[in-house]
Amino acid sequence: MEKFTLINKARSRIKVFEPFEDSSKNSPIINAILISYGCVFKRSSKPVVKGSRVESIEVARNEYKKLLEEGWEKTCRFNIKKKW
């Protein structure tokens, strides 16, 4: 499973959906999604993270679908190797 980043129409807010692996278990089973959200103040700068939460895959899919229906777009612009 890969990481997906959505940005709103005004290009001022982003949400990042990425797999969440429970490190307390022996086998890395992905059964949840980490949703991080933040603000973009300038196009040339990195986004500022406001927070994050862990949701079930079904809840994350529903939120992703709802955001796409609201006009958010998928972007690769902020997909970087390090956490922001």
C-alpha cells in the first residue's frame, strides 16, 4: 500500500493517507491508515502539520472518497521520504 496526498482547491490544506503498521505486533499487518493533515502557507515551502490520527481502512476510504467529491486533488508534490 502506498502513500496518497490530497490538496484542496485553494491549495492551502493537505491530507496525507499512509499505511499504519502496529510495531507492537510481530508480523507487520496493515489494518489501519494514518491520516496527517496540515496547511500550506507558500507554494515553495513544506506544509505545516497540524495533526494526525489513525483510522480503520474503511473510515479512511470513505473520507478519501468524500474529499475527492468535494474537489480535492491527488498530488505528488509533498511526497517526500522523511516525515514532515
